[in-house]
Amino acid sequence: MKFIFSFVLMFIVLLFTSATAFVLTSNGINKSTGEIFGYFEEINCDRFQGWAWDSTTPDAPVKVNIYQDGPKEKGKLVATFTADIHRDDIAALYTDDNGLHGFHYIFPNDLKDSKEHTYYVYSAEFYKDDVMKELKFSPKRITCKA
């Protein structure tokens, strides 16, 4: 019982301390908030991994941009792709959602140069005032041998 309480409390804390605000309703997330959000979950020398979701079009995949060594205003755009891999966890979290929002982008060999780089991941879709949304837990640093 103590474990369940701790898990629920941790979920509530994460929910309300998230950089992205969303409104819960009795059957899931209120899609009227018009938010794009997601997570840059992992980077290694094989792939970038995470997910992105647009609450205004919950069943549509979201395009994602990756920038190297700086945010979108200063960094080099190194990839644009669609986050459209099915994720059971996303489908379970959002009611009325198909879960096609994951990405596993193969780390390109030409970016492997034995130097440390910082990668920023954004939704390539615009929202609120024509701004691209940076995914939570972005940026991340990595060094990959050439």
C-alpha cells in the first residue's frame, strides 16, 4: 500500500512540476489546451529516442527537429523526421490516442567525430505564437568515437 501511495504521489508531483501544462478531465487530457509536448528520453551513439504529441491532433504524428551544439536559434539543424512509432505507454497514458508518437532516430555516422556535442530536440510543428516546443529533458550531451 505504501508503494502505491508513493507511486501516485510521484506521478502527481511530476504532473504538476512539468514544464508543459495540461488539463486533466475525467476521461484523460483536455485536448483544447493546444499543447505540443514530449520527452527526449535517451541518446547514445546508436540512436536518439523519445516521443512527441500534439493535443490538438492526438492521432497525428509530430515532426521533430534535432539541433547540434545550440538551441534552434543558434544550433545546426542535423535532422528532421516524423515521430510515428507506436508506443504502448503513450497509448495507455492518453485516452482516445493511437500511440503513434515515438521516435528512434539512428545516430548518423557523420556526427560521430570523437568530440562532445550537445543535442536539442524540438517539435518541428509550431504552436502558440509560432514557437517550436523543446521536448522535456532536452538538451543532452554525448561524445561518439569517429
